[in-house]
Amino acid sequence: MTHNDECHIQKNPTYYDKISTKYMVNIVGSYETTYWQKKWIPIKTSLKLSQKQKDLITGSLLGDATMRIGKGARNANLKIEHGLSQKEYVKWKYNILKEFVFTAPKVSYRYNENREKYKKSWWFRTIRHPELTDLFETFYPGEGYSGRKKIVPPLIQNISPFSLSVWIMDDGSYSNKSINISTYSFSKEENEFLLKCIRDCFKVEGSIYKDRDKGYRMYFSRKETAKLIHVIQPYIIPTMMYKIGFVTP
């Protein structure tokens, strides 16, 4: 087993079983109503997140993805959304998670100040499921179904190369042979913790700096960027190679 194989998120089977049992009575995700589609129950009860799916979700939650438990629901779902130019990236995520997605990716529309409709992004949302609820409770601790703040959970210290690559495809940028990661939604302490995780798992050193009033960003020098690229390049999809300085034809 390699060092990187050891650096991945470990599931606690006992806790997972407890979560599944607790929420299985409501596998669709909402309280039972006359509109509750019971035909989905056999499908949903057979679903189980693979390690690759969990790593994808982990990397996405460090980046742009969001999770929520809506009013009147018991289980969480995941929303993936990226810009119009990243359609292939959204489709790639969808293909990995499609067992948990009943509606294919679609365009999100907005209205400008003149009430003219325009395309904003590509997105999809997963079904509500107890396996996702477990991750939701990890990244969004607290009470209630709304208003929870996303955090960097302690278990992220064992981040996998695949999760790291997804996170950088989400929030990374490449300039002057260096990679930066936008981590504005996380505190200084959380940024420092993430840098420690990257250092411990991959021997890559980084730093953080305050980006005006936006928050904190991660920065990797040219030397450390080269080491970082060596770790994540095998997982970067062709249309996102620009995130690590490669221009696709």
C-alpha cells in the first residue's frame, strides 16, 4: 500500500450503518405525503456511495458544491454547479454520481436588470439519501434544516489525491507557473489546517495570504506547484487541464 493509498477518508461502518438504519424509513428524503413517490424506494435503498463517489463529493465540498436538508426533509442532497464554459466538467461529475441523480445536468437561467433572460451555469442535484446525510452532518454540523455553515471537518486530514484534484479543478487557478486556490469561505485556521493536510499527505508546502476583503487564498510557489501537479495531473480531465497550466488543443 502506498502513502497516497493510506491518505484517504476512512468510513466508520458502525456509524454508517446507524445512519442508514435511522433514515431508511424515509429514503426518498421528505416526510411521507400523498406525493411521495414510493416507486423510488427500491432504487434508493439499493444505492451505496463508492469510495470514488465519496472522494468526488469531498473535493467538491471543499470547492463549489453545496449540500442541504430542505424544510420537511430528513435526508440531504448535493448540488453541483459550474459556469457555462465548464459544461464537460459538470457532465464528468454527473457520470460519476449518476446513480444518485435522477435528472441530467441542465442550464440555469437568470434575469438581468432589464428582465432579460440569460444562461448562467450548468448544474444538477442529487436525490436525498442517508449516505449523503452522513456527509452533510460532517461538513455542515449543527441543528435545523437551514442556515448551517460549511466547515473543514477534521477527517479531511486524510484527503485523497482524487479529492485534491477535484478541489483544485473547482477552485484552483494557474498563473505564472504557480497554483492558487480560492478558499475565501474558510477561516484562517481552516486554511492552515488544509495546508497541513496537504503537507502531511503529499509533502507539498503552501502558504496563505489575505486577498483584500475577500478572505484567504492558498498559494504554492513554482517549486511546490510542480510537486502538486505531479500528484493531481493523473486525475485532471482534459477540459480542465488549464487549471494546472496545460492548454488543450
